[in-house]
Amino acid sequence: MDKPFAITLDPGSSLANKTGSWRTERPLYQNGLPPCNDACPAGENIQGWLYDAEEGRYQDAWRTLVADNPFPAIMGRVCYHPCQTACNRAQLDQPVGINSVERFLGDAALSEGWTLPPVEVDTGKRVLVIGAGPSGLSAAYHLRRFGHQVEVRDAGPKAGGMMRFGIPAYRLPRDVLDAELQRVFDAGVELTLNSRVDDVLAAKAAGNFDAVFLAVGAHIGKRTYIPAGESAHVLDAIGMLREMEGEEKPLLGRRVVVYGGGNTAMDAARTAKRLGADEAIIVYRRTRDRMPANDLEVQEALEEGVLMRWLSTIKHVDADHITVERMELDDDGFPQPTGETDELAADSLVLALGQEVDLSLLDDVPGLVVRNGVVAVDERMMTGSAGIFAGGDMVPSERTVTVAIGHGKLAARNIDGWLRGEPFVHQPRPALATFDRLNTWYYSDADKTVRPTLDLARRLDSFDEVKQGLDESNALFEARRCLSCGNCFGCDNCFGVCPDNAVRKFAEGSGEGDNGRDYAFDLDYCKGCGICVNECPSGAILMIPEDS
């Protein structure tokens, strides 16, 4: 009897995945982790709310957004949007203007009066939050949504922390700030102002609190010794910016020098110009590429006439001038003195050398560890003292509003788990949806929408907001630039291109398909050709070994 006919394929052959009944691989719908979601310090489901926004479902998009972050209108103004840095679309033309759409949704909620449903659960647990800044209010918001009773105490006269006392009004208008903060208090969070906590354990016991979240901001400006004459006018940037919230504005004179290179230095110099200074000069020890300030902040400062004195340090301060020494970088990139000096005319010197946190309320707390001016916490954001958690400026991290808000949400989840005796567990993270997984020939070039900017002349004589928002048509266009990296958006390509009708389609939104999709593969018909993979724009289909 003759042997049965057989075909042997070279595993490297292009036919190895197109073998009919000899299928070696099969397609699988798989959710990927969008790089924007992965990069967001606040843990937002960015792709999720962009999807709703691009369909014009703005209120649904806002609800998805505030499930993670209660302050979208604030974040749309002050976040340095690392999500856009990570956006895959940057490798095609320009990143999606995620921050602009977030601001549009936040502003729409304020103008339309969108609200959240009341919290109906009451666990009977009480949590004290110390600090009414971004981290503390974020934690309070999420803890209240979990059903806990929350009291926020702050030493200041108004809520907002560094959002109010460290970010000028030309970046964050106070009516927007107040309106978004009110959302937290409308949820039932109790706020006590002008209430400094000097002993955290005593406050915890006196209020019968079950847990504490420490979120004291870095409100103390760092100082350095600089020889100065008796009439020299030296002040710190944090104190100066804080005074902007009071009745009496700081008196700086016509010529102001700011010492430092961070965002606070930019804010101080730009504020000085708005207060009437003819000249504002930033003195920084290194070069621009080593400057910690966000590049956009530096660019806007330069546009407004702020001068930069690179590779310089201050040696002496007098009543009407400052002595500056020129520096040069050594082989390792560190500035070294040259002995060469110069004089700058100046009426005042503003020190913007960083900030510190007042940790005196933590004296004698057993188990709590402080290193390098910040509190040590574990992966749950709990300190070494049981039931006392910390976040924001108080812990080792980048000091931005977005990071602080993310800390608040993470701490709230862990505090909730600790109070319930059910530790919070992170959901498994899917594989990152990288650019090489996308089939970008389906997308035409569409450059990012540029946000309008206030006219320069108006910027210099007022504290009006510099960056404007998008209107609905522009926000909708921007949302639709999203590539939906790694996740199906119902384009029907797989259904339409399959030569064997192996893709079954269900009613839109039914979730009856594979992995909750509206599609499923009928493997009785699929021969593993891989056309669906090649024609999926978002890279939401993978080929996997047949025996897996």
C-alpha cells in the first residue's frame, strides 16, 4: 500500500502559518496596556476616556476620568503630561494632545454642572488626612467613595496646598481650583482649616481615627548661606508665591534676581515681571540642559523677557547689586568655580533652591523612619507605624501635582484594604502595546492641535491664564487622533478581511466575543493565515502557537 501523501514545510517558510488543517498558529484577541496609561502617575484610564470622548460622549468620558482623578480641570492645566511623551503617535507624527482633552472635559463638567452620585456606603471607619494639598485631597476623595468618614486638616487658611500657594494664577485660575476642590467636599469629606497638627498620634487618638494619611506639602524653602549686607533684600520663592494669595503683595523692586533652576524659579521670575519688575534674571549654576525646570516653563519665561544667567553662582548680596561668580563644568559635568566675578544690579534676591517638609508632627512616632528629609513607606504607602500612611511631598518621589494625586489614590486603596482586612491587590498588567504592534498605514497624518496662548502684551501686565483651552470641535478632533494602542475599537477590519469567514461578529457593546470583545474566532474555519493580525490597526490581535 502506498504511503499517504504528506507535505513537509520549512518552519522558516512564509507558508508555515498558512497550512489549513496543519495550522501551527492561531489568532487571539488580546488587550494591551496603552503606553499613555502606563506612563500616567495618577493611574488614569486615559485610553478609556479618550474612547468615550471621540464618540462625543463627554460626560461618560468625564466619569471614567474622575473615577481615578478628581481634578481633571486642574490637571489639564498643570500636569507635565508624561502620557504624551510615551504616546505611540509621536512616532507617526505628533503625540495626542491628551492634556488638552482632559482640560476640555474638566472645564465642561464645571460649566455644565456634572456631579457624581452620592456615596451610599458607610463603613463606620474614620480616617484623618493631614494636609489639604493634591495628595491629601485625592486620598480623601477616594476614601470617601469607599464609604469611609474622612476629615482633612490643614494648617493653612485655604485648601489646595501647593496647587494654591505654589502655582501662580496665570497657570491655574483660582476659580477653577476652588470649583474642583469643592467636588471633594460635596462628596462628604470634612475640612478643617487653620488647624495645625503637631502630634499625629495624639490627633489620631483624640479623634478616634482608625487610620491616618500624612500629606503635608513641602512648604519650607531651602536656604543657603550667602554673605549679605545689612540692607540686602533676600526672600525665598515659596514665601513670595504664598504672599500672592494674601492682601499684601510682595515688594520686589524693579530689578529682581532669582537663584535656582526649577519650576519654582520660573514661577518666581514670571511673577516678578507681572508685579512690575523691569528686569527679572534667573541665576543658575549649570546649563539649560541640566535645568530641572520643565522645558515649557523655561520657554514661556524666555518669551516673557526673563533673562537667564547660566553657569553662575551668587557670592555676595548688597542693597543694590549682587556679586556673581562664573562657573565652568568639569569633565564629569559638575560646575566648578573660576574666581571670575561680575555684578548684577538688583533690588531683591529670591531664593528658589528647593523645598522641604516640616516633619515635626512625627516626633516620637514608633517605627516611623525618616531618611533625607522624607518618610520611608512600603509598597502599600504605609510607614513603619501601623495604620499611618504617607504620600506626596512627604515620601521619596518626584514632586509634581500628578504624582501626588496618584499617591493619594494608591494610598486610599491600601488604607481601604487595611481597614477591611482585605489587602489591596493590583490587577495583572497586560503587555505594553508598543508601536511596532500597530499597523499605522490605516492612519493619515494629523498634527496635534495647538492650544491658543494669551497675547504676550496681556501676559506681562496681568495674571490672566496664559494657556487657553480647546473648543469642542478641536477637542473632538484631538481625541480622535488616538490610535487605541493594543485594544479593539470595533473597526470591523478582522471581520471584513478574513478569507474564510472565521470571524464572528456580535452586537455592538455586547461583550459576547473573545476577551469581552464584540468579535470571536471560529477556529473550525480559521486556517491561521494571519491576515487579521496584519490588518488590525491597533495591534489587538496576536498569533499564538496552536498548542498554547
